[in-house]
Amino acid sequence: MNRKSRSSVEMNDPNSRPAIGGPAVDLAEYDTILLGFPIWWYVEPRIVDTFLESYDFTGKTMIPFATSGGSGIEKAEHSLQTHCPKAVWKKGKLLNHTDAAKWAKTL
């Protein structure tokens, strides 16, 4: 509820694209990418949008997973597909009380 918090400032501006720190990632060797994030305001944080718009995911399989204090992952799944339509999106998973490593081994 803090209007000056990072989540409030970024999520109030749909065009916000926070910079990604660190070196660029070479995704050429990956066919499947697990994309994890917290749900902010029913969708992924804007920095995830920065990531999706910074690389070419054409034909790559994307599997989203998230944590949330009360929201589902459905709106985030739709948003992710909008920002990265050339990827092959699989059904996402909310992992609030699930062992993420154990879940990933089932894929």
C-alpha cells in the first residue's frame, strides 16, 4: 500500500522497464527456460518484462512459476505471452508452499 515502494512505482507505469544488472546471458544453448518471479499486482514484475523483451525466445519452451501472497498465476501467464509471443508457453505453476526443486524435477 506504500505508493513510494518499488512495486507501486513500477507497476503504476506499464512502460516501466527497470535495467537488468550484470552481463547478458547467452540463451542459445537452452531449449527450455523456467521463468520464476513473485506476483506483483496480479502479474510479473516489470523487470521480467525487461528480460523477455531483451532476448529472442522464438521457439523456446517457457515454463513460468511464481510465488504470491494471494493472487493466482493466470493473469501473469497472459501478460508473459503478450510480452513474448514467439515463445512456446507451457502452463504456469504457483509455488507458494511447494519445493521448487522437487517440482522442476517433474517437468
